[in-house]
Amino acid sequence: MKTRIASLFLVVGSTLAGVVLAADTKVAMPEQNWHFLEAYCSGCHNATDWAGGAAFETLDRDDVAPDAKLWEEAVRKLRGNLMPPPGEKQPDPASRKAFMNSLETTLDHSSAADVNPGTVVLHRLNRPEYAIAIHELLDLDIDADALLPRDDSSAGFDNVADVLKITPAFLEQYLAAARQVSVEAMGNPAARTQSTVYAGTQAAQQYMYMPGMPLGTRGGMLVEHTFPVDGDYEVTVSGLVGGGYVWGVMDPFTLIITVDGERVFQGQVGGEADLKAIDVQQAVGVGEIDQRFRNIRIKVPTGRHSIGVTYKQKTAAEHNEVLNGFVSVAGMGQMVNGNSGGPRISNLEIKGPLSRAGISDTPSRRKLLVCKPANAAQEAPCAKQILGVLAKRAYRRPVTDADLAGPISFYEQGRKQGTFDDGIQKGVMAILASPKFLYRFHTPPPGTLPGQTFALSDLDLATRLSFFLWSAPPDDALIDLAAAGRLREPRVLDQQVHRMLADPRARSLATNFAGQWLNVRGLELVNPDTNLFPDFTDDLIPAFREELYDFVWDIFGNDRSVQELLTSDYSFLNERLALHYGVKGVRGGEFRKVRMEQPERRGLLGKGAVLMATSYANRTSPVVRGAYVLEHIMGTPPASPPPGVATFIESQEGGEQLTVRARLEAHRAVKSCGACHGVIDPVGLSLENYNALGQWRAKDIDAGSAIDAGGKLADGTPVNGVNALRDYLVGRPDLFVQTLTENLLTYALGRPAQYYDMPLVRKLVRDAAANDFRFSTLVTGIVSSPAFLTDRAPLPPAIKGAVMSANTQPPGQEQKK
Amino acid sequence: MTTFITRKHLSRRTVLQGVGAAVALPLLDAMIPAATALEKTAAAPKPRLVCVYFPHGAVMDKWTPKKQGADFDLPPIIASLAPFQKQLTVVSGLENHPAIAAPVHAVTPGTWLSCVAPRISHDPLGGTTLDQIAAQHFGQGTSLPSIEVGTEERGGEGSCDRNYGCSYGKTISFRDPSTPLPMEHNPRKLFQQLFGQGDTANERVAMLKENQSLLDLVSRDAADIKRSLGARDQALLDDYLTTVREIERRVDQIASRDLSSVQLPDAPSGIPSHFDEHMRLMYDMIALAFQANLTRVATYMIAAEVSNQPYNFIGISDAFHPLSHHANNPQKMEKLAQVQAWNTGEFAKFLKKLQDLPDGEGNMLDNSFVLFGSNMSDSNLHNHYPLPTAIVGGGMGKLKGNQHLKFADRTPIANVHLTLLDRMGVPMEKFGDSTQKFVEI
């Protein structure tokens, strides 16, 4: 009913050329499908049992549109072989496939009559978008996590408009961020002396060369620090040696401090005298050693510079022990420090400025200060020019005088109380605090009625496009094209998409899109048990992620087939990761393309990030892994376990140590569990040859027996290990490529892909298949779809009728007494 | 002495020269001298509400006292509450029926204090929570109507759901049915929320003034935008403007207050690298906010839903969530109970801090309503009955204390919320699925 009303509006006010409407077209479900449903589904999904809230006999036989949501759910369950559940009567593969195809074709047909592009509401910049926008606008790198609150995510993505709410905490932190960022961008000639302490982590290791350090050094820590003014600063390195048993201090080490890779200090620590001093004098000895690395004076110009602390590399002939500071091997750290304190942490403190010698040029100032006033008379016009250029980029459109009035009054206020620079800083702050920067939205043409579909303006389209492909505001070229009204021309749009995909900024599709799609942002939460995994070090986590991002970006950026995400026989490793995977011949900290000889390492399923993300601190979880593959790779997520059931999955301990497989088998024997776990477990078990950190293993250490990675997938396909699982997935682009596409669509639109988007998703997959599954085909397909180019004006918020209880009243109507 | 240490090397601590490089915890020690406590000027003490949530339920036979009534026994998980027994009420037999949903973890936190079944939607719609209703009534006189605090930014898989989204699983506080409030886990940001940006009193005042003009600009720009929006976006922008006005009110309130005589501790540098330190620090910040009378309402989620935090500091290397699926294995249940007992122990230290803070005629705990519990019962069964629930504090003389109450099986926990609101002077007829108020509490 609703769809038909909407269509009427579209007839009245459509601004879209070429939309053919067939509002009265009803598409019936073909008769043979009802026979299939009768034979395999209606035993449970009937009006008596209502299993899962579905009863097929109650659906409209003459029109699939009203029940499209349920039909799409049914297709999904069938595609993933989640239904009929294992143990129930199964259709033969050919009839299953025929039914699915017919169902999908019918739904595609029906939806063509009235394409619903969906609605995206007011969209707030999220944390990563804010950080990237600041980088684009001001050439300044900030730590957005430390400045802004956590965003909610939806459908696995943190750029979904619906849940990017604003509460007082958000607004306050956005204001605070505007202030801090504008000061950092301009520099502060009167900066007060401050001390900033960077804590070393396990990631700060000392056994391998670190990129960014001088050659011939080993390990250390490297921090990017923003210096507010040219001047003297002091660096203090602490915690190199401790009291008691001192690790590695029997040998002399040369500690080096660098600024932007240049050595500015070196000093000795360790050796016989130091060992004795610590041993005999204890704290006094330690204090004397610490003193050598205290308040080391450095001269640094304004802006962001890298400060490094590292050791001089020794030859293999010398004793090459690691020193207490920067202990990286977690197991070793525990041995040294006991379990109480964890590994020793050393700090790098940067204090200053201790003298102030003005502001020198920085990338931020070069980017921002597009003019320099030669005299007082030029100041006001120059300020207007500077703020105008910034506002255009920040607001993502040509700006008016009215837009600039606010920022200019801030400039004037600042100028009155201080220098020209102070004025500019205030103006920049005002622009960054404005909702015009923080919100993006689609402006409906005047007269658009609720429920009516409207075309996005060129400028709104430019913004949507650049946040999709770059997580960033559009650049000047894109804004100018849009302002000229040319972006919607299909050829221009296509050119722009290809230009943007070739730009390094599109790597955000790997870090922001794939990182979230594959759910590898939370690896830090796994906290591996270092008693069981003594080789684990914190630097493995960023390495895992870097590998995955480089890998995905290589395929996306080079416009390769997305199927290669599963199959590619190369990866990106540095020495740390190569050591972890047992790959020889990779030296040094930089990541480089490496051919992986073992087929087990091919594609996403062999990546440490994916395998660790699906494990617990002390063991693998075939259930988590199976459910992960079903949801993130196959797009057919299993239902959640029902509440109130015993979840004794894979945790039987005690007398006899059973393999995980044996424990799962016992669990599946319970019928209510087997319905889902019969589908989940075999997928997860096929990955059992990887331990919780993604290392290859032949044996289950707990049970002391060989790993058995064999089993049968829900459709009866036998799989034995990862290679077979991968082959299966490659043969089912309707699973893998479709899942990728659905996720990409969610990310592109900023709203979860819905049932009414599925005809588009299927079309995108078909079109991609015809073009070798090239990544750009998916992107251009999305960008040229009605879902991307148009929007549906939402119906006004529903006024809730029956108030269930006193605390469910809609906002603004809380009871007042 | 514990120092603030950050896990990420990018996080930083910033202290003024002269104040010293190593600022000590706990915050309270370095805090506002009693003589300058802001609350001194207030005529009469006001109620405080703290709701402390722990995920993954409790091993119930190690939580629930055997004896009913007064002078009840304290099983291992709540043994550390012994010093507060006179002001402690353990309530048994409670259920949160509206919390029952298939993706258990993804809806459990957000329904604890609302007792409203959430809409199956990524765009959340549940119920206004207990704390926020309280904040609407007696939180308006302070610069922050409420604070929402967490320890972990995110939990493992399962705290989000593809149908319910993430909103109900990440917070226990909803300002209104559709506005979840994020739990702030970064002590530095919480500190700035409480005291403002800036390192000195003068700087803070200058920045507050500047914020007032920034907010004017923000309002004007929002009004500009509003003209080019559709109806629903206009409604969303109205929410934004409401928020702007709320901040304005807060800024005015802070600006009119003389903070110059208050000796504040330095802002924490960032997130402590150890979970236990982090939790203590967040408790300290809540106590600090109460002491400085910056807020009267706090919620605290001591660990994320589906937290996989190992408790290495008490020798338990199992991750919290998988351990909570103990399969009735006695060894695992014992370990889990130890984790839960430790959580209660930290909570007890917080109670002690409140008790040590003078407030009116008595102390802060005397004037507080503290709810401590989980919205899950047996983590192995993922159920919501019987819920581990304890009420602590004198409640300004409105709570009886020293009793273990066992209500009829499956009594709605909403009755407890309704009762607490009533005792705090917030009269309501109904809360969630409540059926009655309790005279017994």
C-alpha cells in the first residue's frame, strides 16, 4: 500500500528522466514455487506453528511486493543452506537452485516496478572521517580517538547515518576538537611549557630495524609529535633499566635519539660498571643511569615531527641481548617482571617549549594561509580569502558571504585581542565547529513531498561520492565540477570514479571499508594468553592489519577481480609477520609483496587478522570462525542462539581432554543445537589447522591428537581444510561476491542494505561477473544506481499512538511533574 | 603510586610545568580540599544515583544469600560488601522480561534500566532509562545532568546484532527512547567533560566564554541548514539544537561558578594500560564528580558486554566472556565467581570512597542510591532470571538496608526501578513493565 502511494508522488513530481512507472503491476509468485514451499517449508512455517514468525500460507499469492522482506529472508536462508535445517527433509540441489532463481527473478521483476532508493538521514562526520577531513583541509594528522567520542555502528559500519546521533558529550567534544585542531594547525608562538609522555608498548621492540629510524639501528619507539613553536625542547627517556634482576644490562648499548630521522643525541647504557652500580647501589645506581637520558635538549621547528629513540645495531659477534626497556617478547617480559606488573614499560617524555623563536612554515600553514597580508589594510581581505577557501572545502560547496560572516567575526575578535595569526586560528575554529562542516545531508528540491523520490544535487552527489571512495570531503576538482552542474553526466561521473579510485586516498576502502566488513578493528580485544602463546607480541596486531589492508588495497586499487580476495597467492609481509608465518627471506620492518608458497596462506582465509579476530585469548573457536565465515564471507548469518538454552559449546573440561571437534559433536547431537551448528561448525572446523594467532598447526595441543579439518558443509559438499573451503567459496560468487557487494553498498550509502536493495545487489553481481568481477565494476555500478543517485524524502516521524509505559514516550514529551 | 600510562603511544598526557611530571592516583587524594568543596554552600544535600552494571550475570549460588531478612549471610561474590551491610539490600527473585530477545548480549545492557523491549532496528527505540529520568528531575541543578562511564570501549562479537544494531549493547543509558548515551571510557575526556578544556582556572574561564560565542554561531548555522532540509532531517536537527541549548545552559552554569579556589588534579593523560587501574580510575572520577557537585547521576558499565578481558591480575588468564560460558564445569564456575567477586571488591572500594566524603550531616553514601547488578543471570543459559541485584546506600534515609528480600519468582525488576525513583522523590505511576512499588525496600 505504502509503495503505491509513494509511486503516485513520484508521478507527480519526479525530476528523474526516464523513470517508467508501472504502479499497478503486480508480480505473482509462480505456482511451482508454492509446491516447493509446501513440500519443504510449510511443515513449520505455517499458520499454526509460525516458526520464526513466518507462515507461507498467509502470504499474498498474486503479489510478492507486500511480502518482499520475508521472501528475501527466505532466499537468504536457502542460499546459505540454513533452511531446511540439517536433519530435515532436503530438496535436491537442482530444485533448490531452481526455486531460489525463480524466487529472485520474481522479486527482481516486482521491484523494477517501483525502485525504492531508500532514505539517508542527516549524516554526522564520524571519527575516522573527521580525522581524514582534517588531514585534507589542514594537512594535519590528529588522533581522533583521543578527541571525539566513540560512534555507534550499525550493520557493521560506523558511517551509518541513522545511528550517528548527537548528544551533549558529542557536541562538547566537537567544540573542544575544533579549538585544539585550529591551534595545532596555526602553531602557537606563545605556547606554554608542557610535558607530554608517550608510553612505550610492547610494539616498541628492540630486536629489529624500524622503518623511519637511521640505518644501522635496532628497534625503539618512534612518535609523531606536534610542536607548537620553533624552539628548545627536552626529551627524557626513562625506564631503561630497573632495580633487581636487570635484563640485558651486562652489555653496553648505544642509545640514539633522532628528530625526523637525524641523530641528535647518543649515550651509553649497560656494561660492567652499570651492572655493578645497579647491583650494589640499587635505586641510586638506577637513578644515575636514568640521569644520562634526562632532559636532553633538542631544537625543533614548529609542526609535526617524528622523534625516535633507538639502539645502535651491533654485529652478530657481539653479545646482542635485549635491554629491559622496550622488551618486546611478552613471555620474556613476564619472566622478568613477574605476572604482577606486566612487561616493563619505558616512557618518552617531550617537554617544551623552553624557548620560543616564532613560528616557521609548516605543511598546515602552507595549506591554510593562501595569502599573506603585507600591511594592515590587506589583513581583512586576506583573512576573508583564507577562511573562504577553507570554508568551501569544509562545507563542500561554494560559500556565500552569509556563510563567512560567523567565522569572520571570530577572526576579528581574535585579531583585536592578538595577532593576525590569532585571528585566523579563531576563524578556523569557527568553521570546524559549524554544523555545516559536521553534517552532510541531501537537500530535496523545493516542493518535494514526503515519500517522493528526488535526485541528489550535484554538490550532494560529490560529497556522497568522496565520502564513499575517500572517507573525505570532495577535493576542489570535484566541487568545481559539481558546482558547474556537470557531475551527473554519466561520462563525467565515470571519469571521476576512476580518477578517485586511482588516488591514494581511496585506500580508505581497504582501511575503513574492508577493515569493518571483515571486522578486524577489534584485534586488541583478543588479549592472547602469553603463557600459551609466548611468541605473541603487540606488534603482531598492527602487522596483521597492515597485511590485510595492503592486500585488499592491492586488489581494489589495481582493479583486479574481487574473487582474488579469496585466491591470491601473494601477500604483504614484513620480517615480524614472516617470522610468524614461517616464511623465509623477509628482512626488515617494511611491508612488501611476497609470494606465498603454501596454498593455505592464499586469500583472506589465510590472513592472520581474520584468524585472530575469530579466536579467544587461549584457544580457537570453530563456532566463532564458522559464524564469521557465514556472516562476513558468505552473507548468510546464522540465527543467534535462543535465550535460555544451555550454551555448553566446546567448553567441557575436566577428566578427559577432548578435541574441540569431539566436544562440538556432542553438542550437535542435541537437536535444537544441531539445527544451526550443523551449518556453522563444519565451516569453522575446516579452519582448525590455524591456531588462535593464525599459525599453521598439525596437532591439537590440548588433546594431543592430529587436527581433523574434515567435514560436510550444509549442502553436503565435503570439505577437508581451508583449501577445500576456499574452492567452494570461489565457485559460489552468489555468496562471496554478493556479500562483498551488499557490504559495499551499505558503506557507500551510509545506511544498512535492505531487502529492497537486494535486486540491485544481484544486478551488480551479475554485471560484475560479466566483467571478470573487477572491483571498479562494482563501484561504478553502485554509483550509477538509483540508490546512490537519488533519495526518498522520508515520511515525517511517526507519532506513536499507544504509550506502553511512562518511560517510552517519544523525545520531548517526557513527563514533567 | 600509580601513574597514568597510555596503551597507545599516540595517547598523551599533558601536564603543566611545575606541577610535576608524575601525577599520582588516586585522584581523590590530590583533590579538592574539603574546605573549598563546592557543595558546602548548598543548603541541603541532594540525592545521588549511581547505577553500576556488570556484564555476564553472576554465579547465582555464590551471589544469593541463604538467609532472608536482616543480618543475612554474604556469599563469596558479595562478601566484600560486608562493611556496608547496614545500608545493603540484596533483592532476589527478579526478572527483566522485556530484555528477552534472541541476540542476548546485543540487547541486555540497554534494557537493564529501561525494562522496555527494544525495537528490532538499527535505529534504536527502547525506553528512557532510570538514571535519565532521575537526571531530568534532580540533575538539572548541576552542570552535568548525568555522566555515563565505561571501562572498555567495545566488547567482542555479539554485543552488536544484525537486526538490533549496536545501540542497545553498548550502553546502559538512554536519554530518551531513541537516544542512547555513549559510555565514556577515556578518563581524560571525562575529566574535560567535568571541568572543561584548559589547564588553568583562567584558561578554563576564557574557553568557556569562547564556547558561548561558538555555540551562538553553531545555533545560527544550524538554523541556516534547517531551511534546506526535509521534514525528518529538520526534526533531527531540532535534536541537535536541543543539545546546543543544553550545552549552553551548562556553559552558563560553569561560567557563573568560581572554580579558581578549587585545586584540581591534573587531567589524566589517557587510558591506563591495565584494566584494573582503569576501572579504579573511572570509579574515582565518579566520586570526584559527586564531590565537586558537578553531577548527581552516574551510570557505570564496569566492563563491556561480551568483554573478553582476561583477569590476569588475579591469576585468571581466561577471557571473561568465554569463561562465562562455564558449561556448569565447577572449576570454570569457581574462576568466574572469582572474577565476579573481584568486580564487587572494586565496587566496594568505590562505596568506601563515597562513605569517606562528608556530605550534609552525614556522608556521600548516606545520601546516595546505588544500584549494583547485571541484566543477565546465568551466563551459561543467557537468561534474565533471577537477576543479581543489590541496592546500597542510605538513600537519604529512604532506604531500609540490612536485608535480603526474596520476592515472588519473576517479579519485574522494573518494580525496583520504580521504587527507587519514588524514594528519590520522582513520582511515577509505571516504569517499563512494572506492576507495583515495594514498601519493603
